[in-house]
Amino acid sequence: MHDNPPETSSNPATEDTRPLRISVIICTWNRSDLLVRTLAQMTELEEPESEWELIVVDNNCTDDTPAVLSRFADRLPLTVVEEKTPGLSNARNAGLAVADCDYVVWTDDDVLVDPHWLRAYEDAFRRYPDAAFFGGPIRPFMDQEAPEWFHTALHDMGAGFMWAVLDLGPDEIPLGGGRLPFGANMAYRRADLPESPFDPRLGRMEDQLLAGEETALMGYLADLGMEGRWIPSATVEHYVPGDRLTLDYVRRWWVGHGKAQAALKAPSGRISLAGIPSWLATEYLRHEALLRWYQLRNDPIKMLPHLARRCELLGLILGTRERAEPRS
């Protein structure tokens, strides 16, 4: 994916005042009912001073997404790209391939952007000409009341990443290490990106909850010495549907997370009879026992971290076995 590192551009220390070109990219797969709300909100954006375009990547949709897009053809600076190969990373790479821009801004087909969102990024690009990537707050909205354990996961466990919810505070702090934005609200300087920056092994693919493609990319840029910047005024709201307010979703998310980790790097250690590292089998059984204990006590709050870890370990196990299987 990253065989040819980009050359780091030299930018002036003062604010850049030249005209900018900005591409906003949304990838979508069979969510036309949500996409129509996202695009309608886009029509309320404050117009930036820069030239901008909106690219929507149709990732082999079979619903009425084309009809929805046609309704906004004369209301937004819209370009539609079709990518038949399933997978969010494939769709993101396809959108980027046609983006004619200095900066690329990403959001999702289930997001409502603040009217000031694009202007906030535009201002940030000028204020931080040396920054290679940016991100902003993602707040949840839903059409039903969330269970108690959801708020525990969000605030006490800091597990907002399961729902792509993020807030790093009110200050424009540097990004890096454990402080990285999510794909529903992120931006990059185009010149710093490799040709196909998103790893097709990662990213959601139909009903598989794999993730981590944007984190891998930002980690790659940070390893090259490039800096990121948090932009708290570039806010969006991310829809959390009812089927993601369930423990079944938590299970599937963490299994997908574990498989994504294994896809990037197989766990190491002494191999057990089951063909996986011994520590992995031991940890899995320990969290399985604790999970069952709190299930018997009907205590979902204390059960939650063990459920998450047990499912992450299961994903690591499944991903490790998939890596070991011979390919035909």
C-alpha cells in the first residue's frame, strides 16, 4: 500500500493565502435513506472562499442511491464515481483517484455536517500549512433512547470509537499517537498521500465490521514525521441506528477489530495445540469466564469490558487462522 512514500512538501511558516481547491468525498453502499439527509444538509453549508467539489462514490449500490444523487445534481458541485469492488477502502481509493484538489475532506453517508464545517477546515488549512492531516468532533444522534450501558461505554470506557463518536476537546491540539480522528470527519493534504492510501484488507466490506484503514494511514504519515491538527470547530453529527445500540453490535464490532489487527500483523508467541499463540488462548478463556460470571449476575455494565476484550481476542484468533490458511 505504501511502497512509495510521498515527498514532504515545504510550506511557508506564515498563513497560506493562495486559492485552494477542496474535494469532499462520501462513500456509500445501500443507505439511500440516510444519504438523502446527508446531502440535504450539505446544501446548507456556508460557501467556502476556495473552489470545492463533492464526490460521492457509489460502492455497487443496489437500492435507489442513483435516483437520490440525481436529485442533488443541480444543488451541489457533485461528481458521482462508481466503484464495483466491495469495501470502504476500495471506494475511498476510487474517490481519491478522481479528486482534483489541494486538500481532501472525508465524511460518511450517515452524517449531518455543521453549516460551518467546510469553512472551518478551509480556515485550518490556511492556518496550519505544515499539517498533513486534520480531524474534528463527531457527536452522536439517534432516533431512540440509548441503553444505560451505551453511555457507560461512551463516557466511562472511552469507547466512542465503536460508534465513530469523538471529542478531543476545545483546543486546536496536535494529533498523533493515541489522538487520531475518525473517518466520518477527517481531512488530508493531497500532496502527502500515496496513490492508493487506504488498505483494501481493512475498512468495512458489506456486513463485515472491519475498520482501521484511516488509522493505518494517519500512523503512516506520522511515522514520516508529518503532523496533524485537531479542529474543534469542524463538527459533525453521526447517526447511531437502533441496531447499533445492542450488545450484538458490540460483539460484531470487536470481532471485526480483532480480525483487522490480525490482518496487519499476526500475533506472536509460543504456539499452542490449537495453532494460535498460547497467551491468546489463555486470555480468551479468562475473559470468557468473567463474561459468563457477570452475565449470570445480570450486570451488563461490568460485563461490557470483558465482552469487548473476549470478542477482540476471538477476532484475533479467527484472523490468525485466516492468515495461516493456504490460498488457492
